[in-house]
Amino acid sequence: MLVGEGALARNWIQRMTKLSTGQHILIIEHDEVMTATYARTLRLEGYQVQTALSAEEGLREVESSHPDAIIVDFHMPGMDGFEFLRRLRALDDTTPVAVVTGDYFLDETIPAQLRELGAEVRFKPLWLEDLATLVQCLLTSGRTRGT
């Protein structure tokens, strides 16, 4: 057995035997590989995960499944993450949302506007360890708002 191999095995066993949280996370991301990676990671953490490859599809998913938290990409073809968030809030939906972007050159007013709409803003790369922490943060903020 290699040094550290026992710890890796224990970690794997803990993840595999973890009971489902029952909490539903919606991932809206146009990049299929990124979507699959985020979904796989969150499922290993015990979450129920739905995915949408466009903001339009994401809005339909919100209306039909009422997720507990949403992670949405900022730059997408068609409707972007900002417009998705505006439309979501126009429906009086208070679901906790994180907007994720790789655009480090955004006008500084955009993250402020996203936060005014109640979103967390995160920059890519979003490390997989940080993904679970982000979801926990969103779910906690949702409970404090009464959602």
C-alpha cells in the first residue's frame, strides 16, 4: 500500500456511502464537458443534479423542478447568465444563484448588479473542491432568506 493510499480509499468510501442530501441543484452551462464535470462532482457530494445547456432551457427547468440552488454560466449563446437572473427574479423566484464567469475583464458594475439581484459571483476556474463549498454557501443563504 502506498503512503496516503489508505486516506484516499477512506475518502472514496465516505463519498460513495454518503446519503443523498435530497437537495436539488440546477447547473446551467453551455459547455457540455464542464456541465458533466460539475454534475458528476455534485452527485458524488450527494446532491440531485439537473443540467441545462442554455439559459432558456434553465428557465423551463426552474419552472418545472424548483431547484434549491442554481449555478449559471455568465457567457452563453443566446440569453446570458445576467438576463437569466433578471428573468428569474422577475418571476419572484428567490432561489439562491451563483453566476460563474471566466471573464476577468468584466465592467466592474456587472458583478455589483448581479449581487444586487441576489447572486453570488465566482470566477473560473472553479476548482471542484470549491464547487461543493459554493453549493453549501448557496443553500445556507437560501435558508436564511426563507426559501
